[in-house]
Amino acid sequence: MILEPPRRFAIYTRISRDRVGAGLGVERQLGDCRELVSRMGGETVLTLSDNDLSGMGHKHRPGYESLLQAMRSGQIDAVAVWHGDRLTRSMVELETYAEASETHSVATHTVRAGAIDLSTPSGRLVARQLGAVARYEVEHAIERQKSAKLQAAKAGKYGGGKRPFGYAKDGVTIVPEERDTLLEMAERIIRGDSYRSIALDLNRRGILTSEGGLWRAMKVSTVVFRKRNFGIREHLGTDYPAEWPAIYDEETAGRLYVASAAHTALKRQRGRGRKYLLKGFLTCGICGNGLTVFSCQQRDGAYVPAVACRTRDDVKGLTGCGGVKRNLAPIDDLITRAVLFRLDSEQLAYRLAQAQDNGPLKKRLAEHQAQQARLQEIMDLYSTGGLSFDEYRTAKTIATARLEALGREIDRSAVHSPLEGLSLTTTLQEAWETHSQEWRRQILHLLIDRVVVHPRPKTPGYRTPRYERWLFDPQLISIEWKA
């Protein structure tokens, strides 16, 4: 019996990576496949392609899935591809393709490797062997790429990708204007400005990111603390000296590191509350419950911020006594005056000197880094058989406990950083007016434990005195100072 040659062909083309996006790779495959179909006397009834898509894993390939559907439905008699690895490099997918071929005895012909017979056990064996070879080539190529990337990282070379802010497209040459912006951002973070306020200011001034977009708080944090700005090439969690020049000098880098530790420490303390200065500081003078901020309607119909001891919370249930309620504005004014007075003259100069020294905090940060490296060494020794499990467990427990203790010491030391960016000639009044709400709250964290709001006396004849432009009794507010 003489079998007729297949007449209806589907041509399938694929390339894993189209670096220029022009589709030239699949076009070359298509031309060679058309010639193959013509030599075999067939007719191309279907042309399918997946450009810039890998044949590994379980990625969605629309062209390939349409090919399988055409094979199962009997729409075609044969498939023409440039090479078998264009169909798949996955052994799992190869089995699926073989099942689709068996349904209507669809043959597969390649330009580079001839026919692939999937209708017989021996033919499928050859196909599986070819698939295993293709898989080996992929894995070997991945290992070569990993080795090349590691070698480049150790040499401090730029690894490519999107243009980093502060540097040109080559990743090495500094862009002066963007360098100046980075230095400004770093200084503002050091003096206590929030990421959000910096982002809003950059957007207002028309300064865009390296991709031409607007700044967000997270973007500011990511770009400023990026290791490349410190002259470091990072690869898989390991740091190497970079070939490009650093943006920050050693002094700026140290101050920025301290500011980062302070920012992290403050996030673990009471809520920062961007909108209200005293949120988290005010407590009820009767039951000690934290006061809640809400909008209170005045006699003229206007709404102003106020605080009150809530009796019930939707989540926590019963909370406080409900015996205290005040407008927030006069308390803000009173506490601000008290803080400015507290830090005036010699006391302010003393605290500035303390903040600018930062010796203990820098020492703790260095110890924290060294302890992290020591913990990694313990894990490496265990993984290579240098430690037994019992030795590893004991050493890891001790090292982790020390690391946590250092973290707590850093948190306690970091609260001194809000004053670091001020000069000794700056008055706190000037700094208070020009700095952000987050910075002011850091000052409060430095000085105040809590502010107690006492209830109004029920004494007969008591009248609320006038304080500035409010009816407000300062004697009913007490401050518990840390320093």
C-alpha cells in the first residue's frame, strides 16, 4: 500500500527572544518552512506563530495551542517547523503533542532534522531523545548565562536593564542634574522629610523618573537607597565593588544609613499619622484610653478636628469611659509651644551635638551588619557539613538572639536622628515651620511619652478660661516628658 504524501500543512514558527521586536527570526523560519512544504508538494492551509515566547515551562502560547486544536480536529495532515525544538522543549508538552498527532495521524516535518514520526513507538522514542537533548541545551545555556552574570558582578560591571536614575544608559556615566537631585533627596530624608512630601515636590517641579514617570513615595525610597548609589554592584544577595562611581560620599552614605534605621524604627512605634500632629500621643485623664480624632460640628455649622475618649470600637468592643472631649487645635498650639520652649537655647545645642555625633548608633549599625554576616556563615557551614544539626541549632539561636537585641538597641538610638540635619545656628522655631509633619512627630517621639487630657472640673462656678483665640483651659493638659 502506497501512502499519499500529506497535502494540508500547518506551518508553525517560534522564537524565544526577539530583542528588536521586528519578528525577523520567525520570518526566516517561515520562508524555510514554505520551501519545505513546496518541495513535498503540499499546500499551506494554516500559518501560526509565537514571537518572543519561550518553549519552556507552561507559558501561554496562543499559536501553539491553536496548532494542537487544528491537529485534533483533522483540519491539517502535517505540520512543518524549522526544528523540533521550535515546537517545545518540555517533555510534558512533547507527550501532549504526540497524543494530538495520533488522533488523525498528523505527520511532523522539520527543515533542519527531517521528519519526526510520532505514529510508532520507535519514532516517539527518537522524539523524546531529541526533546531531552533540547532540554539539556537549554539548561546548559542557563548555567552559562548564570556563570557569565556572576563573573560580570564580581568585576563590578553593569548588569543592564532600565536606565538607573542618576546615570546614563551605559549605567556607568553620571548624569550631573540627576546626581544633584539624588543628593537633595538624600539630604531631605536625613533631616526627616517623608518620602511622600519629597515625591510631591519633585512632581511639582517637573522632575521625572528615569522612565519619564511621576514620583511616588515608594519610588523615592527605592531610588535613594539603591545600592548602586553607594558604588555597590549587587548580585543574588552578595555585594561587590562597582565599576561606576558612587553618587554619595562616605559621610553622606553614613548619615543616610542612620536615617534609614531611624525611619524603620519609627514605623514600629505608634502610628505616624501624616494629618494630625498629636495622633497617638493623647490619652484620657480618667481611664487612660487613647483619644480618637474626629470631625466635630461647631455652633456656626463648620467642622473642626476634635478628640474624644470613645466608649466602643467596632473591632475592639468596649474601650474607654467617654468622659473627655476637646477641640484639637488649642492642644496642638499648647504642645508646640511647650516643645519649642523645652528645646530652647542650651538644651537645644546639647541635643544637636548629641544628634550630630551619632557614634553609638553607627557602632550598633556596624555590629548589626557583622552579626548578619556571622549568621550567614553559620548557615553556610551547616549546608556544607561543617556543623552538625545540634551545633547549627545552638549557634543559630545565639546569633539570632544577638541580632534581635541589636535591632532593639538601634530602634532606641535611632530616635535621636530628627535633629541631625540642623545646624547649630538654626532655631527650632525656624525648623518647626519649615520641616514636614513627619519630622515634627519625630521630635515629639524624642521628647514626649504621652499627653494626658483631663476632664473639665465639675466644681460649681467653674468657667473655661480663654487661651489665645479659644475657650480652653491649659491646666487640664499635662505632658509626661521623656527628656
